[in-house]
Amino acid sequence: MTLLERLRIETHELHKELESKYPFNRLLSKELSARDYACVLRCLNAWYEEIEPEILKVCELDVNVVTKYEASTPFLHMDLKALGETPQKQLSALQALPLNSELVLGYLYVVLGSANGATQIKRHMQKNNMKLPVNFYTKSVNDILIWKSFVEDLKVRDKTFTEQQKKDVIQGASSAFESLININSLLS
């Protein structure tokens, strides 16, 4: 089984759990309110504030990881401000793991993989003529090209990674989902 297949299988339940919880379960609803949407953005902001510095550090050290990743927090801040919210640094929910490139590849699997969902969410908001700011989702949709490059990079690494390195990537992805679920439970 490939690393990508293992990642999909091993994070599937966490992904479904997150999608089933308020406010994330409201994102594709026609009744999505500004209040619900602001709650989503606050959760994502807290999560990105925590996870992006780790991603950016590794991207600087390992140019093969992702060279074109652009931070999402400025886009989240723009959307929160447009909703009258003040972006704040939040709490720490990321599992304390000794950081390595493989764990961060797992974080990137979640961050960049969300570009597919961002496309659906943005399309839904436009189709339903929702007057909500979408700077973050527009940026995330643009990450699809980076996602495709990332997948190709993971396929190459899969051939040379040890079993421990593969487990670290999977642990990083699981930890990323778990931290977002924890932040969500604290902020919503």
C-alpha cells in the first residue's frame, strides 16, 4: 500500500469527525450564517497560527518539501476583519512531537489537501450568493497546483522512506486533524 493510500485510510475517520462537528458541518448549508462562518474562521485561524510556523520552517530547510507555499493566516485575518472580528493568537492544541520533516509533510497533507474542500465551499458560497468574505477560500483554491506537486513529491519520497519515516508522515497528518478538532471543541 502506498503512503498516500495509508494517509487517506488512516486519517479518514478524523476527517469525517471534523466535518460532522459545528461549525464545519454548516459550511455547505444554505443557512450558513455570518456567525457560523466567523466561528469556522476563528477555528482555522487558531490552527493555522499554530501549524504554519512549523510548515514554513521546514519549507525553508527542505526546499523539496514545498517551495511555493504561501501562508494562509493573512487571508484568514482579512476575512475575520471583514466580519468585524479581531484575529487573535489562540491556544496550543498541536500534539507536542519532536519536529522533523516527515511530521511536517503530514501537516502539509492536511493543509494542502483541504484545497479540494475549499473549492466546493467557495463554489457553494458563490452559487448561493452568500455575502461572506472568501479571501481564505480563494487562496486555498489556488493551493490545488501546489497540492498536485506535493502529491508527486510524496510518491517519490515513498520509494525511499523508511517505515519509520512513513509512520511519522501519518502521525503528522493525524496530529494536524486532532489539533483542529481540539481547537474546534474549545472555540465553538
